[in-house]
Amino acid sequence: MNGGGTKLSGDEKTKVVIVGHVDHGKSTLIGRLLYDSGSLPPEKLAKIQAKARAQAKEVEFAYVLDALEEEQEQNVTIDITQVFFQTPKREYVIIDAPGHKEFIKNMVCGAAAADIAVLLVDAEEGVQEQTRRHSQLLQLLGIKNVLVVINKMDLVGYDQNRFAALSQDVRNLLERLDINIHDIIPASAKTGENVVQRSPHLSWHLTNTFIQSLDSFEKQHNTSNILRFPIQDVYRFDSRRILAGKVESGILRVGDRITFSPSNKSTTIKTIELWNDTNTEPFRHQSIGVTLEDPLFIERGEVASHQDSLPFISNKFGATVFWMSKNVLQKGQSLTLKLATQDVPCTVTEINNVIDSQTLEKYQGREIINQNDVAEITLRCDRPIAFDANVLATSRFVLEHDFAICGGGIIKENTYPDRRDFFQNRVKSTNIFWQHGEITKEHRETLNNHKGATIWLTGLSGAGKSTIAKELEKKLHGMQIRSYILDGDNIRHTLNADLGFSAQDRVENIRRVGHVARLLSDAGLIAISAFISPYEQDRAKIRHGSDQFIEVHVDCPLQVCQERDTKGLYKKAIAGEISNFTGISAPYEKPRNPDVYVNTSTMTVEECVNSVMNYLQLKGIFL
């Protein structure tokens, strides 16, 4: 509903969402704001006054936002309401998002589009359940700065001490969510005090009124220097193929060299097509069409970006989600993920923790996610998608089941590596060919009297991989079996000395080691690899094409691994001194079907080694 003011272009206005617990006065605040600023049309004011007379009540400014008959009967706002409003400094569209549970979906949709968020708190009731929940949702949606209004100060006698106590409560809440507070304003929307005009009752508050604080709010930018142009549709006009979409961030120019993700196809922008506009530098949120220099086949869902700032590509990632369906969400459940214009089936592979909306504590070990829960989960898509953790348009997503929206979420950290090269399987040099000698693998195995193989020990740091590898090598050597240990620390001193511990470097580390292990196996040796190798996808790629790959899951509880940590790595990781540490700040994906499973918290080293030796015998490695 357009409450007042002149309608302006959506690209020019600053979008404000006002959230808070039911009956804390959101609709009244907006109505009063329009009235006191002269933005309420006379006919609308007359209608409100007539309604008040008919009900023998004082004028209720919340009536401005009565968008539906159901709302008037229930005396609660039930739909997202937009009012257009302007000050000498800015043009606004204010989104009134409902506060009660059954319409929480509208609040999420409203907040997702906002540039500025206002959190309203009742001076009498204080911080309530939905105050916490809405604050959590603002964080989830990537909103970093919030303007807080302590409303209904008239009901507490304009008590400065009450305001100070509530301000501290709000600070404690938002600090835990890593949300910055732009300002905290005491006000009474019903009486209009400190909304547009200052109040003598609040003379102890020496800074801004609500509208002054709103005008001083710096609009949150969507990483505007990074181009993200999701393709919404492809049209044919005469001989041209026009790719249509919205520039979500950054600027696109004719002649720009761009890459489409996840297809990884590159080309140059030939023309930019704008409706009745000659502007050749579309700005954020402008809908455009483009034509390309090369005849590429590009489909809906591709994301165009400049080549120096590509999005991540992966089919697996961690995310924080808000679950809205009455039906619980379970591990293994299949859903449809919609991110930008991408639409892909996905599966919940892990429920990492569920966040309590009252205490904000994280609880692990939960098997289900209930309605209105916020949780951190891992999703695996049926095909790779393009996404970011620092661009809102390509980090926010919704989840659907049976064509109904049942949840929303945001990808906040790239705890999983970029898989662009993995899915493309690119070889940079094209004029190279595999060479095969006269002596085959079978010749070497006959000479050695055993087959070549790769024994891949995977597990957390401290699980005992290196210990098992050393004892296994000793046992094989005693049997005159040729073997060689590839140890993580040793390899990083030499072959992989140029790699760090980012998710991407971990992938490259395992890729190189996997190829070395395959070369040793092809030479007729038994390569014993002792690496954390946390990602299932990487281990699967090493296994692919290898006829003698033996995956050994060296399992051990995290607590036991920490107790064994003589190097103090876990303590440093927990303290934040080491980033991307597997099991603490980076994921470890346990093998689902390992060839050999050992648990070093319940088995001796000898028992673990014997389990591997028995499997080698079973596989016919020893001739």
C-alpha cells in the first residue's frame, strides 16, 4: 500500500524496514511520521479521522497502514506495507513488516530488500522473543547496521533510567549478533514525540530525533564495485541474442571482458540494451539486456562478472538458514534452492547446529529443525552453482519444497573451496599428451611380487594417521613389500611449500599428493598417504580412475584429538590464532563408505594396522 508522498523510481529511493515485536508500535510510528512530516494526503487523514469518530476512539495512526479488511478486524498488521516518503535529504520507501509469528515470512521478504533497518522496542515490555528473533534475522540477511527506537516512552513517564537500561539490553543483544547500532532514539509514536519534532519530555536526550537519525544513516552498499549480473532470460530479436537481467552490483560497460558462472565461459560485451535510455553504464539494480561478441550458449541462471572478481563455484557449501515451514527440516531432505536466478535441487547433508532464539546459544547434535528455528547447515546441490559470501545478491537464497517457500538463508563464509577448476577439469597447456613406456604396471608388479596401490589414511589432526602409516610401512617392509609414506608435513616442506591452508590451497595440496600417490602406485609401489584430506569430493577425484585405491577412515572423537595435541594447534585454532582449522573453523567430511574403518580411541595401533593388512590380503595386493 502506498501510504503517501510522490511515487518515485525504485532505484532512487532508500529502502527502510521497520521490525520488532507485535504491538510495539511499528504501524503507529510510520503513520505518525507521515502525518508530522506533511506526507499524509488530506483525504487519507480525513478517512482516519472518520474511522476514529465511528469507533469513538482517538485518531490511531496505525490505521494508515490498514491494507486489508482482515487486518482491521484483527487489529494487527498482516501484510507487508510500503509507504513512500521523502525528506529534504532523501527519498524513502518504508517497509512495515509484521511482528507476529504466522506472518514471519513477510518480515523476511521485507527485510531482505532493505538498505536500512529500524528495530522498534516497547519501553514498557522491553526486549521480547520476536525482538531477538527479528534481530537474528537481520543478521542472517546480511544487514550490518541498525537504528533502534525505544517507543512508548510516555508509558514509562519518559524515564531516562528506563531508557538507559533498555539501551544496554539492546546493545548486549546486537553485539552478540555482530550488528552495529547507528543510534538509539527514545520516542513516543502515539504522541509524536521525538519522531519528527523534539519533545520537552525528552529534553535529556540531546542528540537526534528519529527522522534526523534516519537521514544521517549511511546507506549500506552491496559491495558495489564487484559486478554481479544474473541472467534472467534470453531473447531473440532479428539475428541478436539478448541476455536480460538485473545488475545486482557493480557497473557493466560495452567492451568489458566478462565470465559467466558456473559455465566458466568468457566473452566481451558487444552492446548494452536499455529501454528508452542511452546510458551505457548501468547502475546497481537496473534491468538491462546485453549482446555478446561471441556466439556463446548462455542460459538463465548464469552470473556474469568481471574476470578479476569471479564468484565461487561449488555444489556444496555451509549456510545459515531460517526455517519457516510447519514441517520439520531433517538431514537428508531434498529441497529446491533458488539463489539469484539459479534454480537447482539440493540436499541437506548436515545439520551442524541450531541456534536458540532466546539465548543465541548454538546447540549441536540436533536431528531436526523446527518452524522458526535458525540453524547452520551444509547443503549439496545436484549441480554446481555460482555464489559469494560478500555480495548480498549472490549469497542470499530461498528454499522451496513442492513449489512453496519453506526457508531462507545466507552463505556467510566460504568454508568449502572454490571448485571452478574441479568442475571444468581444465588443463592449461593443450599441446601435451600422455606418454606410455614399454614397461607396464603389470611388469613392475611381477618384479615386486605385489601389486601397486594407494592406501589413503584420512582423519582429523591428532587422530593417529601418521602413527598408523609408520607402523604399516614397517610391517610391509618386513614382508619385503615396497612402500613409501607421503606425509602431510613432509610434503609441505617440499612439493607443496608454496601452499597455505586456505580452502583452495587445501584442495590443491590434496590434488598434487593424489597424483604423486598414483605415480608411485603405477610404479608398482604401495603409496601410504597420511593427510587430513577433509573434502569428500577431493578424495573421490583421487579414487576415480585408480583400480587400487584404498580409503582408510582413521576416526577419533574431536575431544580426544584435542587431548593428544602436543603442538597446541587446536588451542590456537579455538583462540582464533589459526584460521580454517579442520574440525574447529573448517569442516571435515567423514567418508561415507570407507574401505577400512578404524577408531584410534578404542583400538590399538597394532589392531588398526592389522585391519588394513587384512584388507590388502582380501584385495589380492600380495601376489
